[in-house]
Amino acid sequence: MLTTDFVPGAPNWIDLGSPDVVATADFYGRVLGWTHVPLGPEAGGYGFFSHEGRTVAAVGPLSEPGAASAWTIYFATPDADAATRAVAAAGGVVRLAPFDVFTSGRMAQLTDPSGAEFAVWQAGDLLGVDAVSSVGALTWTELHSPDAEVSSFYRTVFSWDVVTIEGAPGAFYRPAGTGEGRLCGAVVPDSATLDSAAYWLPYFEVADPDQAAAAADVVVEPYELEGIGRIAVLADPFGARFGVMRSVTS
């Protein structure tokens, strides 16, 4: 389960690069009930998404040449520079070297050996999102990759505990030293990514996955996953994929 104590290796921020921030904000407002909070000209078009007054994600213009619209998951680190060096040493790619974001924190943009993009966030004034594991907020993360061994990369970089569950495909991860209830996501073997880049897929908690699916492009129709909840995978108007989930414990 995701929490907001943001121990090292846990997801602590998420943002979306979009070719049209205004249209994107309108879409997520209708589907997830989010409010767009622009940060002003000095932020270069970057802004927050809030739900019931709490920051749950962010959005900004695409910044890398040729980039497609996509969600980026950030993982907490006490030292963004050390994490970046660990990524490079383990066979990953540094797309954007560590830099300070005013006094909010320090970040770097990275890619794992299977092609999945992610980022790290070293907190300053901003620890991370205000809410997780509640309606309107990030509730689960999945790495879809053709490389069944890619979890070893993340164990090296973040010291994750990677576990398997009988009957479940792939592996699950939790921050080092945390208990069974702290699973943050899964590494899913995905043959569909053989001819394309692997990717991280965020899931957001919703009250009604079917209603959300009716307002978006559907990648995977809503279905029940025993012991987990009702799930669907969707895409926004610019192709960014995300999941929605009504958890059994929600």
C-alpha cells in the first residue's frame, strides 16, 4: 500500500508531460475530478493537479525532443546524485542529470535497461504528493517490461525488497525494510512491449472504474481482480496510459 511517509525507494511524486496542458487538464478534471492549479510563468507551464484540496499529481509541457505524452513516476531518494550514479552503473540511462527545482527538491530523469522511463526526487520543501491510496490519488504502480530480470536493476538502485506471490504473474516490490503491507507495485512481464519500450503504468483510485472508462479511450476494459478490486486501463486524448482502480479496501 502506498503511504505518504515516502521512505527511500517509494513513489513520492508523479507528473504528466502533455502537448496541450489545458486540454489535458480538462480531460482529467472530467475523468478523475481533478482541479488544475497552474504555478505561473516562472514554472514554464508546469502546474499541479489537486483533488479535494490536496495535490495528487502534476502536469507540464513536453520538454524532451520527440517525446510522447506519458506519465512519469518519481521515487524517493535521500541523494539524487548518488541514485543517478547508481542508475548509470547498473546499465540505465541518465536522460536529465540531477538539478534543483527552486527550493522544492532535487530531481533527475532516468531510464531503466528495458527502456522504461522514471525519475527520482530528493525532497526539499516539497516532500511529495499530499495524498495516495485514496479516491483521486495514486494507488498502485506497475512496470510493464519484456525483461523478466529488470527488477534486479531496481533492487540495485533502490534496495527494493522484491517478492513473488503464488499464482500472481511477475514480482512485487516494496521499499527496503518495510513490512508486507507496504507493497507499492509490480513488475509485470509483458510480451506486448517486445517491439516497443517498456513503461511504468500508474493506477489512480476511483469510486467507479466503469464511469471513468466511459469518459476515456479504453485500453483494457473494466474487470474484477479477485482480492484486489475492479480495474481498467485507459488512455487520455494524447495517448498517455493510466489505470483506474476501485480497491476492495477502498
